[in-house]
Amino acid sequence: MDANARDRAMMTRALVLAREGTGATYPNPCVGAVVVQRGRIVGAARSDVTGGAHAEVRALAAAGRSARGATLYVTLEPCCHTGRTGPCTGAIIDAGIARVVVGLRDPARHASGKGLAALRRAGLTVELGLLGDEAAAVHEHYVHHVQTARPYVTLKVAASVDGRIAVRSGDSRWISGEASRADAHLLRARHHGVAVGVGTVLADDPRLDVRHVEGTDPIPVVFDTRLRLAKHVRKQVLRPGTLVLHGEGVAAAAVRAIAATGATPIAIARDRDGHVDVTRALVELGRRELRSLLVEGGGALHGAFVAAAAWQQLVVYLAPRLLGEGTPMLAGVAWDRVAAAPGLELASLSRLGDDVRCVWLPAPRSGGSTRARRPRTR
């Protein structure tokens, strides 16, 4: 294996480690690091949970004395500041690393370029940008939040071939198969928060955890404009850590009822139709350092995010069923012309049992109105 191929293989290993741990280290990004001595991996690790050691420090500890003179591959620029832990650059220098290969510069203003400069000042060879696009994709939640101060939004839908998420009676269990449901829980585990509308809570009483896979439970976020949940405080989602976003001007007694469950009620300004404003909600969640948000619905909440163009990725589990009249995946939202409706770009397509998993990205707009009728209940 030539040097370039070896570099790519080792960075790929670091990227796999980072991706596998996404969701477990919030609000910190999950970094992957690999220490290589004479072509052999002598230490490899991903970031520990927040407050624990960073990936570089863990990989160096695994390498021990073999780190001296070795090459360190790391997916994100090592930090050089003291936060919950000490600076990684100091640990890298003290370990005697000779060369550092970095996938992506840290976009955060307080960190960007400073770690690279510190390593170079210490005499280490530093290379930046190997598999940079892949590193940016692995760290897309962190990068998006740093650049926009809002969480990266993934819309998740389990739908029939004719685009329904429930039959006319409201029954939706189960449209997708077991493999899709397990994959959806893995998607939850990789996001910082998971959002549903109040209608979904009242109909399904979801737990919003990751019980079907190993991983970290996301923070539940409920959109409940009028605080209807104040009369249903025994719902499973109302527990410490849950954020309940409601409109301004709701009754103080309703706010107290939600707070008594341990959940946190948060007042958000309403949009022109009187609902919790999605854009302002994302600003508030971003201020609370939510790096990413998985929006699970129902259809009205999906419609609100799409109408506001407030999403970065759409994951659809398409089941081999035809449900006819029922709840559409985008409820209460419409455009006057096909040309004005948002376009999509297919990012990936795969089979999960009998279902098809489709990942879509927003297509760049080429003009046209984005005005749409908005959902009526949230």
C-alpha cells in the first residue's frame, strides 16, 4: 500500500469511529482519532461523553509509548483551549507525535485554525483536508449549528407508497416494518433532539427513546401551541429533560401544570397563523445548544418545517402499502403551482426488509414563490 492509500485508509477508519459515536457526545462533536506507527494502528478511539476525554487523548493513551514519532489521523481539528477538559494539542505534543493529519478545520470562531497553528509552532508536520468532504459530512450537525446557530434538522417519515402516514381512522401501527423501525431508532440516537407535534403525543403517547438499539436517548421536544398537554400530564413524554414549545399568551396554570411534570415549558412567538413559529423555535433550540433535531411528525409539523424551508435532510421509510384516504405526510400545506413547490435531490436509496429507505436533500431553488397554506393544528 502506497503512502497516499494508507493515509486515506487510516482517515477512513477515524471517520467510521466518529460516525459510530454521533449522538453520544452532545453537545460536543464526536471525533475519531487513529495513531499509526510504521503502518500499523497502535491506538484508535472516538470521543468520550461530554466531560470525558477527547478522541485524541483516548487514542494516545491506547498507543502509549508507541505514539512517539507516530502519525495521528483525526477527523476534526484538535482543540487548543481549556474547556471541560484540557487542550488536545498539549497532549499530542507531549506524546511525541511527529505528524498530524486532519480531516476538517474546526469552524468555531474560538477554535478555527488555532489548534493547527499550535501544533506547527511545536514543530509537528500538520496536513489538513484529507477526505475533507467526508469529514464535513460526518460532522454536519456540529458544523451546521456553529455556522447558523440553529440545529441541523432531519425530517423522518414512515409512509405508504401513496404518501400516507395513517389511515382515515388515525391508526398508523405499523406502516413500516421492523427493520425500518430499528433504523429509525438509530436515527434518533444520532440526533440531539427529537420533535413531535401535540397531536402525535395525544394519539400515540410516544416515549421518544432508543429502546430498539444501543445509544443515547435524544431530548424530546414537543410543539404544543395551546398547551393542550396540560390536561394530559400523564403522557410518557412529559418527564425531566423534555422541552415543550408553546405559543405566547397561554394560561399560567397550563404552564405550571407542564412544569410540575419536570418538563420545561418554553414560550415561542407565534407565526402569522397563530402557531408556534418554526424558525423562532429553531433559534431558541440552537441557543440551548441543540446541535441537531429529528422531526418525527405528525404531518402538520412536517408541513410547517417544509413550508418554512427549515430542514436539511428528509428520511422516508416507504412501505409497500396503499392506504387511500388518510393523513398525508405533509398535512395542511400547499402551493399554488408545481414550479413553486420545493424540489428534492436523492442522496441515497436502500432496502430495509420490504421497505425502501430514501434520503432526500433540498434542491437549490431556482426562483418562484415559497408561500404556502400552513398547518391548522400543532
